Amino acid sequence: MNDQADNLRSAAQQHQARRAVNGKQMCRVLAVTGGKGGVGKTNVAVNLSLALGDCGAKVLLLDGDLGLANVDLVLGLNPQYTLQHVFNQQVTLPEIILNGPFGLSVLPGGVGLPELANLNALDIVRLLGLLRSLERDHDVLVIDTAAGIGQLVTRFALAADDVIIVSTPEPTSMVDAYGLMKALKQGNLQSGLHLIVNMVERRGDDAKFFKSLSTVAHSYLGLNLNWLGSLPRDEDVSSCVKAHTPFFLARPQSTISRELRRIATVFMETIGMDVPRRGEGFFARLLNSMR
């Protein structure tokens, strides 16, 4: 385990050196999303970000639910400023970035700010122009999108290098996940499409769920869905949320933490440290989608 961790950190350092030599942004963008709320999407995004940081990557976590943000709450961080202060030109973007464990950088949204949740096209373009400068300083950008299939959710996902759908093995969750994939297909999805089955109670439920969802995705949408892994239902997770402590920190040897570490390793070894599939950066792709 230690040798593997050392190898991953070495790979991360080599990747950072290549970026510096090439003088080009090579940030890998993972959009963590779900068809509805209540599937544990934010918990997965936060703890996966920590696992990637533990592997040696320089990670930026963006709370993409701009008006109802809670990433900072899960991490136990207390932001003094929000994106609203940046929009009002009260502070600069770097001033609102929070520092988390394992070198994690966190860009918080706002809470109860409808003006952030309902940005118009010009405001989104302005925001993306500000965020673009952050790409070059990180290896991986993880976006915790809002729930549902709103415009900003689909734009984030379509511009990302990889989309991670978080779902529970329930029929309603399958319908929501399918609706999300359909919306992405209609938007000409080019990102890698992955699934994490969360809150699994019975052995085998996750495999049945993935088989059904992947079959439907391939047959009706022509999409190939990759199964990243499954996370068991763990009552300690809700306790960690109430304590504002990520379970990856509170219970690093739990089954759920080990599985997220394995998923992070997969990205580091086979996806995360590769050159992004498309030449231009994430925020440039987002800006182009607004035109």
C-alpha cells in the first residue's frame, strides 16, 4: 500500500513537471453529478477529492451548486467570503479559496443566494472568465454539480473530461440517472461516463443496477457506461456529516473509504494524470458552449 501510494505521488509530481515544461494547462476535470438530490453526491465528491489529494494530486474542488452550496459544510470549513463577494468586486477570486486536508483547494459557492443559483448567460461568462485562471495550478478539478438536469449542471458535465454519476440502487434513482444521461446525450456528450452506486445495502444489488442501467444507456442512447465501484450504506457517514468531518478523514480504514481510495487510484493510474482528451481547457469549452 505504501509503495503504491509513493508511486502515485511520484506520477503526480512527474505530471506537474510536464505541465510546467510544456507551459500548458493539463487539468483533468471530473464532474460529479446525479439525477436527483439525496443520493450522496456531495459526500462522494468531497471524499473522492480528498482521496485524490492523498494520492498526490493537486486538487481543486468547485461547489457547482452556486446558490445552495454545502461542500464547505461537509468539510467543516467556514468561508468568510463567497462568489457573491467576488461578483460585487469586494474581494478577488483567490481570496475566497479555502484550504482543506491533503492540500485540497476548495472554491465555495453561496448559501441561500438565488442570484447565484440563477445566473444569466452574461454572468456565467463573467464567472468562467474568473475561474479560468485556476486551471493551470491544479492537476484535477472536481466539480460537485447541483442536483437535477438544470442548464448549468449539463454545461458543467458536457465540458468535463469525465462525468461521474452517483446513484442509489433504487428504481426511481435509475429513472433519474437515465434522464440525466439522456440530457447529456442530447447535448452531444464527449466525456467519459462513469457510475458509482452509493448506499448499497445488499450484495448483488449494485451489479444488477449497473447491468440494467448500462443496458438501457447503450440500447436507447448509444452511450457506454463504466462502473467505477460501489459504496455500502454506512450509518457512520451521516454521523460524520453531522460532525462536519469527511468520513475519509474520520474513518480512513472503513470499507467505504477504502473503496473511494481505490477509485481515486484508478483515476490516477489510468485517467486522472493523462492528457485531457480535448485540446482546450475546461473553462474554455464552457465559454464556447455559451456562444
